[in-house]
Amino acid sequence: MVLDQDLKEEGYLEIVYSPRWKYTTVVRNFVQEFLSVAISGKKRAGQIALAASELVENSVKYSYKDGTKIILHTEKVENNRLI
């Protein structure tokens, strides 16, 4: 959970990709840039992007088909925001 003060705005992102090693860095950088717009804390955006990168790596290792999907959604939940 991200504190309300860190979040600039709500957002939504969906990426569908073929799980390939060469996409790991690209997806991580894209997610980090997306979160940089929604979250004022670059450190927090980097932490979430790193977690997404780990998930991308797992999709490459364990996926049995193409069409892996990442969905990021930021929304207001009472006084906090949830990512």
C-alpha cells in the first residue's frame, strides 16, 4: 500500500507480451516510468517496478504460452491509495 501523499493520481496500465528474457528490462523501465507519473516518490516507484520485474522473470521461467499479462491499477481506498 502506498500512502496517499505519495500518489499524484489514479491510473491504469495493462501490458500483454510474449515472455522473453529480452523484455524483462524493457517492461521494468516502462512500469517505473508509468509509476513515476502516478507516484511522487521515485524510490517507491522503483521498488514496485522491481517487484514487477521479478514477476516478468517468473513468467519467462514458468509460462507455457504467450500472452503474459501485467495489470497495474492505482485507486483511492478510503484515506490511502492502493496499488
